[in-house]
Amino acid sequence: MITQEQREKLRGWFAGRLPDDLFEELVEVTVDREEITVVGRVPGPKLAEGVSDAEREAAVQGRIQEFRERTRETRIDVAREAEHQFRRKVSWGVECAGQRALFTHVAAPVMTRLRQPERQVLDTLIAGGVARSRSEALAWCVRLVQKHTDDWLTELRESLEHVEKVRAQGPDADQD
């Protein structure tokens, strides 16, 4: 479990380490046990008024691709430092003109044991065309839960951080 203070230090490290001209703004730095994801805002393309939605979409996608190619070496250098220091892979993403794009990022395998009723849920999602495999169906379920329980998950994370702080003050704290 990553504490809020650790998240803030991580975000601060990236804010200080990233070149000033890489992003307009550092939007988000998220972290879990395997990966750090850094998302920044890049300027949208300058377009004439009245352009079609298709043209706007293509221009934004082109801007994102241009940013990805142009900044590849810089991002690799920063990622290597961060991976060495924080022992996690670093992934990148951008926001541009209201769209978010994540570049190559970690898809960590998760082992689980499910009973038949739970497997039937996944198989129903596959049969219904929602997912192509049980792992994809399980990922879909996790995203659905995340979408509908953000407030509850935030409160749970905050509670876990409090537990970590209290545990760190316990009698065994000096033994680490």
C-alpha cells in the first residue's frame, strides 16, 4: 500500500525531474506495486473554426503521436532513473484537447481462484460479446466496480493509510 505522503513525494520527484517544456502541466502521477503512470497535458492543435469532428479528432491523434515520437528519448531517460530509484516500471500518457491517451503500459497478470458461479459470470460476459476471454471479462468487471465505487475505494485507501501510520508507531516500529 502506497501512502499519500509517498504519492506526493513521487509526484514531486517527477515535477522536479521532468524538463519544463515536456508538458504544459503534469496532470497525474499514479502508482501501484508494479507501475508508475505519468500523464501530462500537451497543447491541442491549432485548427480553423468550423472544422469537422473527424478533422479535429485526426488532428488531436496526430498531435499525440507527434509528441510521443518527439519526446521518446527524454521520457526513456527519465523512466530509467525512476525505475532504478522507485523499482517500478514507468508508463506515460497525455491529455490533449480533452482526450487521454496512454502509451505502452504494464498489463500485470493476476492469479485468482473462482468458484463456478463466479466463472459463470465471466462466461456470460464472453457469450454476450462483452469480452473475448475470462481475463478480459474479469478486467471489465474490475473497471465496472471502479467506476461505480470510486468514493468507497477512496475512503478505503485513506483508511488503509491511517492503519499504516498507526502500525508504524507501534512497538515493533524500531525493528525495521
